[in-house]
Amino acid sequence: MVDVGVKQYMILGTYAYGNHYGITNKTRQFPQAQAAHVNEQVTPSKHTTSEAEKERIRRQLYLLHAATGHGSTRHLIEALKRRKAKPEVLELAKQFKCSICAEKQRITPRHLASLEVLPPRFHTIAADIGHWQDPRDHVSHQFMLIIDEGSRFRVARFVTQGSKQQPNAATCLHYLREGWSQYFGLPRTLRLDPAGAFRSEAVVSFCERNGIYLENIPADAHWQLGVCEQAVQGLKTIMTKLAETDADIPAELVLAVAVQTFNSREQVRGFSPMQHVFGQSPDSTGRIIGTSDRVPEEMITESATEDLRLQAHRRASAEKALADWQASQRISRAMNSRTRPVFDYQPGELVYYWRSQVSGQSRKHPGSKHGYFLGPARILATEQRRDAQGCLYPGSAVWCVRGRNLVKCCPEQLRRASEREELLEALAGEHTGDATPWTFEKVADEIGGNQYEDASQERPPLTEWQRAQDPEQEVPPQRFRLRGKRPLPPTEDQEMELGNDEDATPSQPSRPGRKLTSQTPRGHPARGEAWYHTVAEASWSSQDTSYWAEQSAAVEVEVALPQEATALRRATHDLRAYFTGALRRRAVEVHEKHLNESERAAFREAKEAEVRNFVAAEAFEALPEHLRPSRDQAVNMRWLLTWKVKEDGSRKAKARAVLLGYQDPSYAQRETAAPVMTRQTRQLLLQVAASRQWSIHKGDVTGAFLQGRSYPDTLYCIPTDEICHAMGLQSGAITKLKRACYGLVDAPLEWYRTVAEFLEEIGLTRTWSDACCWTYRVGGELRGIIAGHVDDFLFTGSARDPGWQEILAKIKARFKWGDWDTDDFVQCGVQIKRVSDGFELSQERYVADIPDVPLNSSRRKETQESTTPWEKTKLRASLGALSWHAQQTAPHVAAEVGLLLSEVNCSTVATIVRVNQLVQWTKDRKDYRLKIHGFSPSEPLGVYVWVDAASQNRVDGGSTQGYFLGLAPQTLIQGEVTAISPMGWGSHKIDRACRSPGAAETQAAVNGEDEMFFLRFQWSELLFGITNVRAKDQIVARIPGCVITDSRNVYDKMMSEVVSIKGAEKRANIELLGLKESQWSTKVQIRWVHSEAQLANALTKAGSRELELFYKMGFRWRIVEDEKMRSARRRKAQGLEPLEGSSPTESRI
């Protein structure tokens, strides 16, 4: 064998293959030479041809086949015979198969006939919707056809009219009951094309209730519903001919004549459908009444001559149209009649399925008239049927799995994967572990739910079927997979997790191929685009920066790639997402390689403390070698290093060993909901401590989860190297978990159960109103309260009470505590400090760190320009920080924050300016402090709620409601100026649309009273306890309550004897009945004030300053009684101050 010849033909074959099987000028000149070259390399031998020689011959045959443009194998054999090739070569040439040609070859078209036995009469019916356009007035009509497949008897009725009208499921089911079931009974089987009105749960429910087998027919397998579809087509043909020949016949009569013609003239097994159903054919007048004394037909009707002529003419036209249509159908069947094999697909086979209009899904990929082959997919199962003898035979639907999708196809829609595609799939599964799944276990694990894609609704024409397989016209489908669990569409903000060592990564469907003209040319990579080319000119700063003016200026950003193979493969799959996620994590997490020597020492010390906590808690149990499971069943750990900012502003190194909870085999089944203390509980606890002069202690449990109860489930873990060495184990040893460590999804819940069980053991009672609040009572008298937020706890009780001190001693002994502060501490970011007359709450340090949205001078001028996605992200960050501040200690900014949040999606540069102004305005008032007053223990307190609403003041037309809850002495209801302790507040969008301000005020009043009801319930429980939780009205009635509104509409209705349901706002009046019921059952009082005396006014409108006046008055207010009920504008015109009463004896404030 000559090496030069081999190299020459190898190059020639590759050149032909690269041109997609086209015959080049070179191949036209040398086919004879190539055949001779193949022949001369196979010299006759006296021994049997070895496998190596056979493989060499096959390789040369492929090169010759590729060099000649992937021509016919028959022509290749003839060429070899003419060159007198050896028998061994000819025998191998006859066996030669090209995988490229197998992908390109014409697929056997669908079969058009079926040998299935006709079902019994009325056993199986089919239904479909026909669309017919009247040729006279071009009006579109939709009719429903029902046909019995055994007798071919059919009925039809128009259901809708108009080109854009479609019948619904209720209409179709009504006609099925009225037009078929009441005459012929219910069928055993109902065949439908599940599209349009028939793709409804109502149809499935109807069949289930009546014991009907619903057989959904794939639309591509039209022969299975061919009886019904042919009937629809035949009706439309006859109806069109009738309408064209008779201009006066109405459309309903056209349909009736066409149906009658088919029922009386079509031949089924030698008889018409009428004869099958009624036993006889109708007479010439259309009647099937059999009498002995028949009257001549011309005497049956009035004006016999004209009526008979017209009816006979219509019947003749219909019968002629029927005869023409039947003839055309017979000719079509004869022209297409031939023997065609049907593939019997088996589960596990790799196939590709044809889809139409795949690309018509977005503006980026507009639709076309062509379809595509998608795949690869694995056959999961084939539907089977049972014949009359009870034997199973292949059915008409094939279920395939493609990535996470379960697809229903018909056999004619599929083609088997070629040998090359099989090899590519096998290589992909071997090297990446993401082979297309096909077992039921894999499908259940990856897909989940009960949804599937019915792709069998698309019927490819024969020409389109062949075109989609031609690589010269359509790119073959490519494998394209995304990793991860239930991935979402990739975005710029997508973050990628590190260290996920799951072996089985779910597969993902491949992308549909596109035409060669739209693909990047081979050998030429897609051209990249620099990020600075996409930034608008106006977004650049108008001032030059000296640093970037230098040519050598540069910035280095280093992101370490993961070391593990799985994590590295995931990172390199989408470097942009990995880079973004790594930078975000770097903002919080600390990496040791970036630390100096002193910082590393601090973190080493923090790690040692954490290791001591794990060892002291006996969090892990060492296992003997023979009891250790495989590493795949164990959960890994890693270190999480962060800087913790102390109250004085200094930093403290914090190291925490966390489990990789997502590796837990029972991750999805574990319960995760753990309660935490609410804001209202915190305020009430402070109120009790302030009124009774009790001290408040704040404790922080160190390594809280490690001090929890024994872990109830069996879970194995691989601790960090430091913990393994402290336990005397080798690195990477597998242990059994004994404590719910950080990182497990159910660790917070296990910690809560530990705390709840212990506190109840030592005599405390958990409250009904807050699961994270416990009370200590002696003889029904409140002696102490404990409330917790995960591992932060608040304790209040008398320092002179020995029982309470004993409780604290037991708590300190049971858990290991870090910080333990008294009367001056930070709890969940809120600074709480005791003062002479109560407590003050503030967030000065938090407010100082609230970010604004960067905006340069040139961008600021474009006030009406829409914000970019990056600017929207910054807007949400700033408003999110402001929202937390408003929820905790700043009700005066709640309204403006809520209104601005509703504008983010449609924001402009002017919105950014307003947000920055609000940030600065809030920072200027960072010294504002909420006040909890220390009322006298003997002074009875009531609950008051100020409610207000602003109608349609949001960008989407929604309304805003606001409420302000406070505890104050009962003298406030008498018009006195008293101190008020804020207990709760809120500014929210009203759930439903409000047509008038009165409806919005009603919603605010009802929702505000609901908040007040819960506050009264909780305050009553803390003071007096609860013996019967079902007597909620009696519990609430122990605490006085008052609703203060500035709506005359609400006030007048509430002051009437009954609420009458009348007028335009009936729904609002019905909702107001709940507030009226509270007047009777819990003694709620109603008061009206003008808008400037309404504290909640500042919680619904931007710019209102009632709450700032409330702060300046030392959190004191009054309910202004005005007998004349004058508005704020009229009072101001008359020289009255906002809180000045109508009595001349009252002093001004």
C-alpha cells in the first residue's frame, strides 16, 4: 500500500465531506483512479481476509463514497465491477452503509390505510370542529360534527359564526348530549383531536363521569381520526357546491342537506348509514315513515310542482357533489396505494422527531413555513392496543424523552438516529454524564409533575419531511445541554453554585437547528463585542479621569476557578454567570489568600473556636470502617469566612463550618418553616418592660444549632479537615451527624424545637399569638416574657423576683451564650436603649450605609429617559434598604418608599433623582427615634388605629392604604393630648381595584381594624392569659379599641344603626359589615378627625408631615373632636391649628 496514495485520497475524501457531500471538480476527474486504487490495495490472498484488512477496505470504500459525492451504493458497486474489483471488495461494498447518507435518506412516509376492524354500531364515535366559509357572503361558520365509526352515521350543527369565533368546551359538550346522547345513548369510546375546545379539563371530566374512554388522537396520525376528518372535508365540499348553485338557500339548510346526503347515499359495507341505523332508507321526500297507503309525492306538499322541483334540484346537486368527491377520494387512494413497511419502535431507541414552526417563538428567531428535526430523544414507551383475540399489537402513539420534556409523537413523525448520531450520543454520555435518559426512574427524577408536550399535533407534508433531512437545506440538530436542577433561562444575574458534586446531572434539550445561511461559517468563530461598545455615549461621565487618561492604565480582576472537575465544567460552561456570581460572593465572603498575616491569624483563631464548638457539642459520631457508607451518600462541609462588624464599628473575624445542604439526599422532603419573633411582639415586650420598670436582657447563643437536640434522622457527613483532626480521624473520614449543623435546610426548625421544648420544661408557656414568645406566670400573674429571633433572645422580668431569676439561671446553664447585654443593645439591626421614661429605637448606623443610585451630571439631565436594567437593579437595592428601615423604625418614609417601588418597572431617570433625594432626606433624619413610653402599671391602656387611603395614586392605577397602631391611655378617646407608643404601621397597595375614594377608605378601615383586632388579642394574652382560645371576642373585648378615620362616608355608615347595602359601592358596603360586627362583638369605637389630625395620612401620600409633627411632640397626639366636622382646609382658613379642638376653652398646641 502506497502511503502517498493513501494521504492523497484521505485529503480528497475530507474535502468532499467538508462540502456536504457535493461532487467537486476533483472528484469528477478521478473516480476511476480511486476505484483502481482501492482494487490494487486488495491483492488476492490464499488465506481468509482478516478483520484488519476488512476494516481497511471499508475505510477506503468510505473515502471513495465520500469523494464521489455520497452517491448511490449501487453505482459504487457497478464502478468496482467495471474495474474488475476482487470478490472480497464487492462483498464488503454490498454491505457498506454510510451514516451520513442514513441521516439524509428519504424516510418512509406515513401509511394512509388501516386494516383495523370496524367497531360495533354506536360503540365508538369521533368528533371534530369544521370551519366553512360561505362563498356567497364570505362569512365563516364553525360546525361540530359527530360520526359513528361503525355505521358512518353523522350529525352536525353550527356552533359559532365569525372568523375570530371559536367554540368552547361547554358548547361542544352541550351539543354532544343534546344532538347525540339523547337519541343514541353514550358511546364506549370517544375519539378527539385534543386541540381547541376539546383540549379542556371539562371534556376529561365529562368522560370520567360517564364511563367513556377518551382517546386523544395525535394530529400527525390523521388516519386514526380519518373517518371524522374525511367526513368534515366531504361536508365542506358539498356545502360549497350547494351554496354556489343556490343563492337563496340558508347556511343551516346547506349543512342539513349535506349531512342528509351523506347519511342516505354513502355506502358502508353495502348499506347506507341510514339503513345501518334505522333499517331503511328515506323516501324521495326525506322521510323514513313506512306506510301501506302511500300518497303520491306531488300531493304531500303545497305548491307541489315548485317545491318538489327545488328539493329535487338540491338533492341532485348534493348527490352529484358527493359522487364527485367520492370519486376524487378513490383516485387519490389509488394513486398513493402501495406497500409500505411500518417501523416498530422499541423503548430505549435513539430517535429524532419532526416539528413544524420550531423557530416561531420569539422576535429573535422569527417563524418560517419549514419544520425541523429535534433531538436526540429516547423512546420511553409505545402505546399498544388489543385485537379481538386479546393479542397486543403496536399502537399509534410513541412517548419520547428529550431532556426534561416528555413528548408524545406518532411513529410517522420519527426517524431513527444514524450510526454517527448514536456514536455522538454515546460519547456525550460517557464523557459528560448527560446522556439522554429513557428509564421511568430517570424520567420521574428529572421531569416530575404531570405535564407533557404533545408534539404529535404537527403533520409534516412529504416534501417538507424530505427537506428537513437534507443537510444542504437544514443543519442537523446539535447537542446543547445546560446543567443544574430545573434551570431557568440564562440571565446576566445568574449565579452558579460551586462544589456541587452530584454525579447525575439532568439533561437538557438540544436547540433546534437553523438554516446554513443563518449560521456562522465553519472555521470562522463568532465575532465578539467589547462591553464598552454597548454603553450609550450619554452614560459616560462628562469629566475626564486622570487615571484612565494614561495609556498604561489597567485594572486586574482575579477570580479563582474551582478545582473539582464537576464544578470546573459547570463554571466553564457559562463563564459570564460564574464570574458574576463569584464577584457577588466575594463582596461578603472572605478568601484566605487575599488576607495579610495578621488577618489570617485572626481567622485561624476563629476556626479553632468553631472546631471546639463542634467537638464540645459532639456534632459527629465516628464510624467503624465496615459501617461507613459510600462517599456519594455523605454530605460535604466547607468553611465560610466573614467579617462581623461590632457595635463600635470594629471588625471581628468569624469562621463557620457549614454543611452543603443541597447534597442532602432528603433535601426536598425536609420541613423547613421555622417561626421567628414579629415586630409587634418586640414592641409589646418593650411596652411591658417600660410600664413595669423591668430590665431587658438580650442574649446571643454561640453556635446555636450545635446546641440543639439530637438530629432525628440518619445523615452522614464528611467534616472539614480541621474537625477530622480534632476528632482523631483521617481527612475525608465519613461520620454520622448527631446535631443539626449550619447549612441543613431543617437546622433552624430543629433549633426552634429544642428551645421550645426546654422553655416549656422549666415552666414557661408558649403564646397563641406568637410561637416565638413565651410567658412566665405565677398564679395567673405575668412575671416574665421571653421572645426569640433564631439565636437572638430578649428577656424581661423583675430583678427582685426569685422565680424569674431562677428561670434565667437555668437558661444560662442550658445554653452557651456569647453577648449578654442589658437595657442597651442591638437586636436584628435595631438599636434599643432604655431612657428615663421608656425605650428608644433607632438605626443610625444602618441609615448611614444606605446606598443611593449612581448618576452623573449628563445622565441626570435626561429626566424622561427610561432606566437601564443596571439602574433598575440599583433602584431596587436602594429602595429595599429604605423599606427595611421603614418597617423597623421609620414609618415616616414608608409611603414614599412604597410608591417608588411601584414605579421601578417603568422608571425613568426622574425616578432615580427622587430616590436619591429620599435617601438623602432619610439620612438627614437618621437621629429620629421611636419612643416606647413607660406608662403607669395601674393606668389602663387602649389600642388605637388611625386608618387612611389614597385612591388611585399609583402608576398602575392602584390605591394605597395606611394604618398606624398605638397603645395609649384611655383618656385619649376623651380628646386629651396623651403619649402614644407605636406598635405597628403599614403602607400597602390595596388588593383590589377601587372605583371611588369611598371604596378605598372602606378597605383601609376594614384592614386597619383587622390589624387592631390582632394587637388587642396579643396584648390581652400577655396581660391576662388565655384559658379558652376559641372565645376570641371575649379575649379581645378586655382591651378597648378605637378606629380613627377621616372619611365621612365610613364614619356616617358606622354610626348608623345598620349598614344598608345599596348604591354603586355594594361590595364596599358588604366589606364594611365586618367592621360593623366588631362594633357589637368587641366594642370597637369609631372616631372622625380631619386629614391634618390623621396620623395615617403620612402613610398614604408622599410629602405629608403629620408623623414628623408627632415626633416633635414627643410621640404625643390627640383625637380632635370637631362638632361641625370641618375639613382641614376650612379649619385652616378659620385660623385653627391642626390639633386645636372646637371648644374655645381648649388651648392651642
